[in-house]
Amino acid sequence: SANREALQLLGQAITLVHALADGKERIETELDLQLAMGQAALAQYGYSAPETAKIFAQAEVLAQRVDHPQRYYSILYGLWATNVIHGRLGQGSDLARRFLERASQGDDHAYKCIGHRMVGVVAFYRGQLQTANEHLERAIAFYDPDQHGGLALHFGTDIGVAAHLFLAWNDAVRGRPQSAQQHAETALTLATRL
């Protein structure tokens, strides 16, 4: 498949990059290749695969050597997703909080929206329904479908759709069927616009 070929070619490119002199440019190039490889691994293997987790872990090591916040968001999200899918909610929670803390230092509402959704999802899975509700509501408050719709291609889900779906589940578990239905319908409406 194309993803398998992309993984092979990106792996070869990373090997070639290792031949370059160690420095900021080499690290940035390798980081870009690792992130591209991470996206290909997501498509080929999914978030739960050890191959995917290994790629994002290597990217984090590289990212700690250079300062590129946008790239770091992708890394934290990838690590968060692999941990949450594997039920490692403590690690997932730590990664979500790191993401949100970093996002809260800036003015980009998209990353604040994603960070609140990440924290809310982990809180939901942990049964912390009030905390989940608060963060998922904040995610929705920051969400702008016109500005943030394109992030679904990068992060795998539409932020607003996911936040509304988790709020629907959260409300259903909390015995609020009408609110749950409203969130589910909003998620469906948003999803049909994608």
C-alpha cells in the first residue's frame, strides 16, 4: 500500500539524515521526517500499534532538542492517543495536561480546544464526569468549525464532533438524556458538514 511504501521511504530518509552533521538543521529535518512517518504509521497501523508509539516517542526526543510548538502538539497528541487507546489513562492524563498547559500559554484557540477535549476524554474514561463535562464544554466554547475544521486531517477527528459526542456519552451516563440527545444531534450536524 501507499502507506507502507511511505513508511519505508521515510525510514530510508531518516537513515540518510543520520549521516549529516549533528546540529539544529539535522534535528529539524529528522523531526519533520519522524512526524511524517507518524502520520503514515497512523494510517497503516493505527494509534494502538507499538510501531506508531515508537515513532512518536522518538519524535518527542528530537523535539526536546529544538523549539517548535506546532510540532510538539502533534507529538503530544500522538503519544496521548496511543496511551489512552491502551488504557494507560494516567499517562494519557499527563500528556493531555501537558498539551493543554502549552496551549494555554498562547492565543491559538484551536490547540486550547484540542487540549480541553483531550483532558475531557481522559476524565470521562476515568469516571470523572464533572471534570469531563467542564473540559468538553470548554472545548466546544473554543471550537469554530470554519477555522478548526481542517485540523481533522491532521489530528484524525474533528474537534467539535468529538467533543459533542463525548458530552453526549457523559450526559447519558449522568442521566441527562435530553442534553445527551442534543449533543449527539449537534455532532451529527457538524459531521455532515465535513
